[in-house]
Amino acid sequence: MDGTGTDEAFSARLRAATWSDHGDNETSAYMSALVEGRLARDEYAVLVAQLHPVYDLLEEAADRMASDPVAGPFDLPGLRRRDALEADLAYFYGPRWRARIEPGEATARYCDRLREACFDWPAGFVAHHYTRYLGDLSGGQYIGRQVRKNLDLAAGDDGVRFYRFPGKPKAYKDRYRELLDAAPWDAAEQDRVIDEVKAAYRLNAAVTDELGRSIRPSAA
């Protein structure tokens, strides 16, 4: 029995309550074009560029939350993605990649919400952290394989380091769910986390929707 007086594990409740939100993003025009091999390298690279400020903020928030007894442990060793994203950006844009990328309007709104929710609200940090990293460990692994195959990337991890973790994805996910189930949140706080995860999915979907409007007609 969890802290809400029910027998349902919070990780299972959270997954069930947000499943449709997660699915809506996976079937967006941009993500469909990506996994089906209809995007060119430059069209994929723009996604990497939009992810960078999101993870930059999330990992800055992780530093802030490091001493929090509940939120801190979610920053599992090996999960952070900023360095991998920067390696991928250097691969696609060259060593001066910082001068060649900028966040779109949807990414800027996403980052605004991260600043509001992740630096002073431990459960809010977990909500956004969960949305990104559990996605990377799950569907992200399939996306990574498709990107490498469809963009005909050379053998090795160049261009897809974002999807490569030092440990097995299942081990990370199992530990993450244990932490979710052990979090001492009452029913009201759990509901707030669920709402924030839903908001995070909407923000992420807005990013890919914006990218979808910019892809070349031949890929649409």
C-alpha cells in the first residue's frame, strides 16, 4: 500500500494516467516522418538543437535538487544527456554549433515551464525528469535505431550518442520506478505530478508540432 492508502503503485498509476498524452506525441507528423525515414540529416539535427536547452535546464535543476532526499536520487548515474547532445550537435553542425542553433518558440515556452516547476518544487522536477528520461530509455531506444539506419550514419555512436546509455535501459527504468513508488507524496501531490507530466508531454508535443511545420514538403 502506498502513501495514498491504495494498493496501486504510483509508477503504474502515473503511466496509465499519462499514456494517451505520451502516444499523441509519438504519432505527430514530425516523429512519424523521423522514424519512417522521410527526414534529411538537417531536418533531424534541428530536433537535437531543440532538445539541448531542455536538457541543459533539467540538468541544472538536477544540480539544484541534488541534496533533496526525494528528488535527488532520481538523477541516476549515467542518465544525464547534455554531454551526449553536445557531441551530436558537434557532429551535425561542426565545432561552432552554439552559434548555429537557437530555440524555437515552442522550445522557449517549454524552458519557461522548466524554470517555473523544476528548481523549487522537487516533485515538479521529478515530473519533467520522468517525462524526458523514461522516454529516452523506452521509445527513445527505437528512435535512435531508426535515426542511425535511416540517416545512414557510420558505424559507431556518432550522431546518436543521445540515445546511448552506459547501462542497460531496463535497469535504469526498474530503479526509477522503485523511486517513484517510494516517494512520500500524498494523493494531492501525486495528482499534481500527474498533471505536470501531462503538461510536459504537451510542451514536448508543441516542439515537435513546430518542427513538423518546417519540414520539407517531400517529407510531409
